[in-house]
Amino acid sequence: MSSSQKRAIQNYRSRLGERGLARFEVLGLDGDRALIRSLARRLAEGGAESARIRDVVTRTISGEPPKTGGVYAWLRSSPLVGADIDLERVRGKVREIDL
């Protein structure tokens, strides 16, 4: 490889590093090539969706059982907790239905 090609590769990899990305090689089945590339692309985008994907993949690979109480914790984090809202159902007269 010529020195200009080596310099171009070095510049490309340094620009990737500035963006927080790294180039690496993985071994896998040929049929999984598109899946792995799309997964890597989505993870590199950043944001909430990539964080969710990263969390799901990490939990799947680690083999840990899913945590319980997620819905309860989500409800407890609501801004309406402690708002003293009356959620009692108003009972009206029963409707007659003619079938």
C-alpha cells in the first residue's frame, strides 16, 4: 500500500475517532451480514432508540432474567403521584339494552 493510501486511511480513522466511532472487524455467518451492519448503524446513530436496542441486546446476551416491577416503577415516576386526584367512578343509572 502506498504512503498516500496509508495516510488516507489514517485520516479517515482519526475522523471516525473524533465522532466517537471506531472501525472493527467481527466474525459471523454470511447470512447475518446485513443484520449486523444494520444493528451497528442503528447503534451508531445515538438517541433513545439506540439506547433501547443496546439495552435489549445486552440483556439478551447476558442471560439475566427480566427485572420485575417495571410497570409499578413507571407509575411511581409519574408527575401525578401525590396530586390528590379523585378517580372515583361515577355510577349512573343502568341502561336498558334491547337485543
